[in-house]
Amino acid sequence: MTRNGFVSVDDPQYITQNPRVTAGLTWPGLVWALGAGYASNWHPLTWLSHMLDCDLYGLHPAGHHLTNLLLHTANTLVLFLLLRGLTGAFWRSALVAAFFACHPLHVESVAWASERKDVLSAFFFLLTLWAYRGYAAPRAQDAPPRVSLYLLSLLVYAMGLMSKPMLVTTPFVLLLLDYWPLERLQLPTPRRRPANALPLLLEKIPFFVLALAASIVTYLVQRSAGAVSASQDLHLISRLANALVSYLRYLEKTFWPANLAQIYPYEHHWPAVLVIGAALFLGVASGAVCWYARRRPYLVTGWFWFLGMLVPVIGIVQVGPQAMADRYMYLPSIGLFLFLAWLWRDLVDRRPLATPSVAPAVSAFNTNQKSKFKIRNSLMASVALVLLAACLVCTRKQVGYWQDGERLFRHALAVTANNYVAYDCLGSALNAKGRADEALDCFIKSVRLQPYYAEGNYNLGTVLLSKGDLTGATNHFAAALASCPNFAPAHMNLGSAYLRLGLLEDADRQFSQTIALLPDDPGPRYDLGTVLSQQGRWAEAEAQFSAALRLNPDYVEAQRDLGVVLATRGRLEQAAPHFERAVRLRPNDPDLRFNLGLCLLDQNQPVEAGAQFSEAVRLKPDDTKSHYRLAIAVARQHRSKEAIAQYREALRLTPQFPEALNELAWILASDPDPDLRSGEEAVRLAEQACQLTANQQPAILATLAAAYAQSGRFSEAVATAQKARELAQAAGLPELAAKAEATAKLYQSGRPLREGF
């Protein structure tokens, strides 16, 4: 199992793409785990266990699977010791633990990294029963009550609920143990009421309070996240029918664990005959169990353990698209194993017993019976070993399907029909492998089978968005939100589609809704800041980028864009630290180097700016803008020869670049070093720049005038300088106009311009 990887369902959300988890155990992570209703569940101890795994193993899946396997092993040992302590029956306890350890139905809970909540909550559940056994077990009449063990069982139970709220039925399991094997509770009869029932119920009140609190929190979290199906989506009759049939299907898969799948799609219309048959079977079976309760009390505990522990997940309150799930049988199956192991032993032990009066006459008969019993006992043990071996073979095969998401969901499609959820999950697995076209086909099939499936529409929209089909993407995101209005990722991606379509107000609305649903996620705040920036709402954009950075200081894009906003607002000194932080976080990003260099250049720090532009050029040699800005930076340091080389490289990459043509022409026309000046080339470059700007840029005309003067064409230089003065005056540039007028006089005297004039 440790050779398996992560799968595409829940593992990214729970582990690989959850920054709170991948950061490991931290104080902010602890606070988040205690307060988060993330992934439609409140289970802080599960989150903390995933964080600890990330500290120990990073994102290597083998380590995460190993933890699940170790917890499952611990659960098996605790279960054996618990049953051994409760009943004194070694081999039957061992048999129950063995089937628990190797039954194929339990593969999903152990082999799926995200199902840590199953194995972790089971560990605390079994410890709860262990502590309760110590408290409730028979003891000497004058022995004090074991209050410490009672409090310990409450504490461990609370920890179990904080791992997975499915344990809300634990108080009822405790009552079942009170009946058998602890024998603290007697079932009522027509002639007798159990006098000890009320004290035992009062004793469980703290457990019921914890269960009620966990139920309320879970329902509110799942309802707010849209995981709980609304009553108009699934009628009560449909949910009850599915619950009855699911009980039969769980029994079937316990006794014949074939065609197991990660997801069983919800059936809205079961045949009436099947539903009625399921109800009759469950009713008759329950009645028979109660009828034989006095002679075989373990039947009550085992059967109602199975029925009761499934109640929270049987679908009366429907959560998610599944009709049932193998993982839900992780703990309920213990009741069935207990039921069968003790019944099996009773059937083996049935034999005639000789009375004392006739014992001498039948001693030979009893000896013969004992011999037959030993043979029968050996035969039943052999059958048990064969069944366990069969379970191991099936389990090993089932573990193999969890090797990766693609194999897992292809198997699910092979063993189920019309499985729109499996198509969607297979699409996610293929998309994660970069096979977008195959993924698109799977998502289309999923939506075709179930047009109102929110997850399928969302994933289909996401692939269409990546392919540039913005209209198709928006349609499917809207369909996802129609089915699940609180689907935060759909709001976020719909906002991204609107942003790319230029519908900024619509994008603003979608990102704002995402923030309301995910207030601790920096992503939607960054996206909203991007929209606000494009609308020129700089103060609001600054607030959103700052909020994103408070949530995640290492958010490189937010550091960069906050720097851009601050620089745009003229606050260069405040912008520079954000650009610097972005470069430290991602030192090999040439664009981040460029942004920092530009900010430093605008603060008249050409040396520091030049260092950043040099790195940008090294990282991205074919980037025109970096060569151009590096040329400006070294020119300001009076390193004209290097500046000329960088301007030439920029023009090699982008020949029609008027600014670079102008700057290079200026150096060639006016540099103090005569070895660098070239009047003819300066004229050619400046004329090309003027042509590209339609002779409407006064600064470029001023450069052309200087080039004419360097070539000895003073009359043309004077005329061009005067035209530059006129354009500068018309454009409201008095300083440039004054300089053009001064240079015109210089040219009239027959002298060329030199840098520093």
C-alpha cells in the first residue's frame, strides 16, 4: 500500500494543495484547524495529523499511507484486546479482529490518504470503549467507582468526534455493551421493566451532549458548504428508500465483497419490490434478534451495532452524491463480525449433554460426541482460515486499484453503471496528468449523465477555461452554481472567466462572493485586487493585495502586484520592499527582477537597478525590455559603451523600437567620447524613430537635431530643434521647449551638442 500515490479526489484538498497542511504543525495551522469548516467537515485532529505527516514525510505519499496503515494495525490490536477483556473469549475476539484487519471493505479507509479521519476516529472510538469497559466492568461491592476511567472515556470520545463526527452513535454502542457483554442492562419484558435503565441512561448524558454538539456543528458546516442535499433535490421518500436498500447492499458486500468501487452513484428510483423487501428483511431480522436475545444476547449487540452506527451516513440526511460508500462500514462491520463469530461458536458447541443419572451408561456416547465436536471445531477453524485467506486475496487486489486515480476510477466505471461521479473523478485524474483532452471527454460524459452535478459542471468549465472557451466555461460554472450556490471554487473560476472577457463588474461580484465563502483564502482577495487594479481603483486594490499578504506573506504575485499599485500611486519607497520580497521568494523569475529594477531606477538608484536588470537578462536573454532598461541604467552611470551594446541588443530583438532607437541615437550624437560618436548612424536611427512616431515626439526630434549637428548638417539641426520646441510647447512641456530653443542657438553657432549641455 505504501507504494501507492495520492489520488485526485480529496487528496489535493486535504493534503497536497492545502497550504495550511503542507506548512506542517504551526500555531496558525492549529488555530485554523480548530476553527475551520474546510472541506465540508469540522475535524481538527484529522487536520493536525495530516500536518504532522507533512512535517515527517513532506509530500511523499508513502509516509502518509504508512501512517494510515499503522493506525489500522493499532485499531486491530485494540479491538482484539477490547473484545478479549469484555468477553474473555480469546479465539472469537481474534477472529473478529482478523476479519476487521483484512476485509476488502476496509481498503478504502486505509488506502486513501484523505480517509485518515476513518482510521484516526476509529482509534479514539475503540479507546473510548476500552476506557468505558474499565469503568463499567464488574468489581467488588465496596470498590469505589472508577470516575477517572469514565472521564477518560469522555475525553477520548471528544477526540474521536474531533477526528470524524460519524461517532455520534457511540452512546448507543455503550448501551449495547451494557446489555451484552457487561450485563448491566436488562431488556424489558411484558412482566418486567428494567429497573436499572434510567441510571444507565443518565450516565450517558455527557456522551449524548457531545454527540449532539458534534451533530449540530457538522450539519451547519456541511450545509453552508453545500454538501447537504436540499429537501427539494432528494425527497424524504427517496432517501428512506435508498437507506433501506443500502443496508442490504452493505450486508451483501460484507459477505461477498465483489465489485467494490470508490463511489456508488445515487439511485433516485429503486424498484418498489426491492425497497419493500429490504424493509421486510430488516424488520424480520431485527425481530428475530430480539426474540433470541435472552438465549443469545450477543445477537442484539452485534446486529444493532451494525444498524445503529450506519445511521449518520445511511442517507436520511444526504451528504454528497454517493448512495453508499465502503468507508462507512469501517466501524459498523465490527458488529456484524461479532454477531457471526459468537453465533458460529454457539452452533459449533451445540451437542447433547448426558444427565447424571445416566452418565455411566452413556460415557462411551459422550466420548464419541467429544470426538465429533473436536472434528467439527477443527473443520470450522479451517473454514475460518479459508475465509480469511480469501479476504486477504481480495484485499490485496483492491489495494492495487488505489495505485493512482486513473486506475481507481477506471475500475469504478467497470463495476458500476451510469457512474457520472466516477467519470468526473477520472477526468480530474487525467487532467492532473496533463491529458486535458481525455479529461474533457470524461467531464462531458459526467455532465451528460447528470446535468445538475455541480462538481462535473465545475470541472468541465475549468478545462474549457484553460482551453480559451470562455463562453462555454461561464455556462458550466453558472450551472454548477445553480445546483450549489455556495460552491466557492465555481464562483472563483467564473470570476476568472469574466475577467478574461473584460466583464470587470461581473468578475468583481464573483470574487467578492468567493471571499465571503472563503475569508481565509488569499487567492480570491488577490483576484479581486487584480480586477480593482484594472478598474483604476488603486486604494481598494491595495487593500485587497494587503489582505492577501496578511493571510499568506509568501504570496509572490500579491507581493509583486501590491508593489505595482504602490509604485503607480507614486509611493516608490513603500513599493520597493514588496518587489524585493517577491525576488527573494522567486529569485529565478526575470519579470520579478525587472519590476524591482524599474522601481530602483525610478528612485534614481541606477547601480542597484542595473544589477537587477543584468540578472533579468541572464535569466531571459531574449527579453527586449530588460536589455533596454539595463542600457538606461548603465547609461546613467556614464558607462556609454555598455549602454550602446544593450541598446543594440534590444534593437536586434525588436527593430521597430522607437525609444531604443532614440536613446542609442542620442549617445552616438552627443557622447563626450569621440570614439563612440557616429553622426551618420545617429541620423539614421533618429530618422527611423521619428518615422515610427510620425514626427510628433518632441524628445525624438531633439535627438534628430543633435544627430544632424554631429553630422555637420547645422541648418537641418536648427530647423528640427525649432520644430521640437513648437511641439513641446503645444504639449505643455516647458522644460523640453526651453532646452530645444537653447540647442537651436547652439546649432546656429555651428557647434554640435555634447552630453551634459
